[in-house]
Amino acid sequence: MKTWNTIRRCLYILIAISMITGISEFKTSELNTWITQILSIFTSLVLIYIIMPSREKSLLKTIYFNLTGRKAFIFKVKYNQHKNIKYDDSSVKMNRETFYQQSNNYSKKIEQMKMQKNSLEETIDSMTAYKQKLSQQVNEINKVYQDLNYLKNEKSNILKEIDNLKQRQANLKEKASSHQYTEFLQYQAKNKLKNIDGFDGYQFESFTCKLLSKLGFQDVKLTKGSSDYGIDVLAKNGETTYGFQCKLYSSPVGIKAVQEVSSGVEYYKCKKAIVISNSYFTPHAISASKELNVDLWNRDKLLDLLTEIIE
């Protein structure tokens, strides 16, 4: 290769010398000789182009195209390959197959990742909705907690009021236990009893109903006036039923009232018979009441009851 390049350079030099000699003889030579020299120079140029390597030919073409303004010619250098060197592309083919396999695997993984991404997005959406629901529940719990605090405050206020009422009750009991307060209540009860003395029979029976209701009796009612069978007022206290005969007298009440109420409780199926009066009872009535199991509420008992219910 080096020898051929040396020979080619020597030929370049000889042809160049021949061309220079021909050009220098243009002025002294005749026409025929001049034409012959031009043909010789042209032949030398053709020979130089023929023996010129392809890389240098490409370089000349590029220079020519650039000078004439024609389409630029891309100069490419072609490297010589040694004939004894053999290119083995088996590894490249194997790597290519491996690449395609890995590419398919990566594509599958990408699809799986996309599916996981979609699943995660759905999970995030569901968790967001659950978070909102939890926020609503927390708000409701906070509201309930506030209501509980309000109820606790109300409870404490009510307990304070109860304590105040208990204190007032204790104060009232203390006042009630005092002698002066007791005398005051008895004085009012005596005045009330004097007013009762001016009632008629029906008014006294109505008063008895009101008195029993204030004392805590239930189902208090009047019986029929014309045929009452000795019972004027019926009442109930707990599981015990009572039959009352009301006697508004200015003189002591006799044994007849005790006998009438005793027979009346059998008719009305009462468990207890009581005779209430603004007066007192005769000795015969008192002894008969003991035998017939009849309670007698005389004027003193009525005064105590009036003292008890006066506010």
C-alpha cells in the first residue's frame, strides 16, 4: 500500500513537470504543436484524475460544487478494512434478541405499573371519600361533645338549684319547728275552722274532698247525696280504699253516724271507715267506733290537718 502511494506521487510529479514544460513552450511553438501540447496536458489531467484515490476525488468534487454554486457534495471518508478481519455479529444479534425480550418485559411492567397507578388512584379517591365521611363524623362527635358539655353545665346548675331548694326547705323546716311559727299556723287553722263552722252540709263535704286531695289521697269523689248509704266521700291512699261520712255539727256527734259509716263501707267495699266532723263525739260513739273499727276525726284532728295543709 505504501509502495503504491509512492509510485502514484512520482507519477503526479512527472505529469506536473510535463504540463509545466508544455505550458512554457506555448509561445515559441506553432499551432499544430500548440494543439498537441494542449491535448497532452488534458491527457495528463485525465490520468491524474484516474489514478487519484476516491477520497481525493470526492474532495475535488466538493471544491468544484462549492465554486460553481451547485448542490453541496458531502465528503465521506471510507476507511479500508483489512481482508483478513472477519466481523462476527452473533453477539449483536443475541443482544438484539435480548433487547427485544427485555423491551417486551419492560412494556409488560409498564402496563402493570399503569394498572397499579389506576388502582392507587381509585384507592386514593375512596380514601378521600372516607376521609370526608370521617370528618363529618368527627364534626358530629364534636357537636355531641358540645351538647354533653352543655348538659353537664345544666346538670351542675340544676344541682345547685336543688341544693338551694334543700337549703330553703331546711330553713322552712327550721322555721316550722319554731314555736312562734307553729302558733301562727294554728292561729290560721283556727280561723279556717271558724269559717268551716258556717258551712252547710254540702259545702263541708266539698271541703273534705279538697282536704283529702291536699293530704295525698287519690280518686277522691262525692257519693250521691240522697242514697249514700252512710258514705259521703270515697278516697284511696295506696292500696287502701276509704269511706268518709262528713258531719257538720254544733253539738257532739252520736253513735248513729258510726253505725251508718260501718254499714256503708260494706256496700262500697271499702277497707277503712272514717267519720270526720267539726265537732266532737259522744262517749257511746267513741266506744262503738272501737268495736266497729271506725276512725273518728274530731275538731282537734281537723285543726291539726288544717295546720298541716296551710301554706
